[in-house]
Amino acid sequence: MSMDRATIAAMGNAIGPDVLAAVQALYGDDQARIARDLPVAAADLSYGDDPRHQIDLYRPVEEGGHVPVLLFVHGGGFVRGEKRSADHPFNAHVGRWAARHGMVGAVMNYRRAPEHGWPAGGEDVAAAIDWLRDHVAGHGGDPARIVVMGTSAGAVHVATALMLRAATLDVAAAVLLSGLYGHTPIDARDALYYGDPTGYPARMPREAVTATTLPLFLACAQYDPPRFQRETIALLAERLERHGTLTPAAILSGHNHYSLAAHLGTADTRLSDDILGFLADNDIIGRETC
């Protein structure tokens, strides 16, 4: 783990294809081994009309009754990303991580920019949750214990779903990793999804994620770009002011924007332990699965 930390530290807080490839290479062997041990249980299940409306499911090896469900929403700067790829084991590894801890892991695709702009990603997360509530019991999942987790653009889409469906998004908890919630100015590349920057403030889920009483867990990384760090810290401060208690959170040392999610399932269990502890604290999983 110390070698991983040194390698990630040397990358700094940059993001881009080269850094992403380097992070994937760092964890690729571990994740590929896990992939061989726990293959996808149900692939390319349709939750809507678009070709991108697909979910893969990963089930625990030891099944009994209906278990909690974790839906993972991948990142990709609004324009890229796949739930499962022949080229690398990301982002399927989060579904496998969930299955190894006694949950049904669900990993989704969603419509992407520039073909589909705001609020397509949030609409798709809500639609996937609706599909899981209607169908996951047939795959061993408990529709009353669905947790939704997103990273980067995926966290934005989860937060947007909370904004679009504040009263009717029926999930047990949400986990937001390195997302954008409306505390910092729009970036030029974000305009591919959000469109005209003048409409940006009204399209951001800042108020929804500040106000919600849904159990939330927030995280960012030591080597995240400062924008993502400011977003997480500002959201924590607003929620503290609004609710009077600190939202469970982590600023994970030794990790960057990509490795924050990419390392789940490896020997570094700090974020895994925090998320599982959060789920246990909210009676979504049992302590024995942590």
C-alpha cells in the first residue's frame, strides 16, 4: 500500500486520460483477479428504452433471503464510462465489492453528453432505482434497502436524482464520492452536459443535497483537484449549518480523483470500512458483513 501511495502522490492532483490509465494499471491485476472469482450474475438488464439503459448485477456467493442492494453510478466527465468493459475491470469492481460484503451489487450505464444533456443522468439514476425496486427481489435483493453510490459525474447524477425526485426517490441511503453540487463555477468541459452556463446554478443539486434527511456519506481525496475538495467541504459545512450535525465523511489520504473509487476491493480498506460502517450504522447491513 505504501508503494501505491507514493505512486499516486507523484501523480499530483491532475485528472485526464493518462492519470486514469496509470491508476487503472495500479489496481488492474487485483481487480482482474477478483473479476475471475466473481463473474457478473446477470448482464445487460434493461431499465429503460435507450440502449444505454442497462444494469449488471453481482450476487453474494452465500445467499439467504433478500439482501441489501448497492447501485453504483460510474464517473467519466459526463461523456464517457462503462459499467463493464472488456479492456479493464472498472467499474464492475464496485458491484463485486458489494457482493463480497453480502449485497447485490448493481452497476449501471446512463445516457452521456453531448448527445444527452442535463438532466438525463439524474433521470436515468432515478429510473434505474425504480427498476430495481420493481425487479431486484427476483435477483435476491431487498427493494427496501437500496443504496445508491456515485463517483465524480456519477455522484452528480445521484445528487441530481435527489433534486428531481426529492419526495419520491425511494432509497435507504446515498454515498457521494468527489461530486459537484453547485459550490464552484462551471468548468468549460461541463458545458457539454449543462449547456448554457447562465443556467448552471438552477441545474445544480446544491439545495437538494443540503436539505435532504436521507442518510448521506460524502468523500473526496487528498489529491482530488481543489474544485472537488471545495465542493465536498462546502457541502459538509452547509449541512452542518442546516442540520446541526456533521454528515459522515472521509477525506482519503493517499488517493486521487480516480483511485478513490478504483481501489475499492483492494488491500486498502479504509474507505470500504467507512462506507460499510455507515451502512451498518443506518441498519442497512449487519455488522457481521463489515
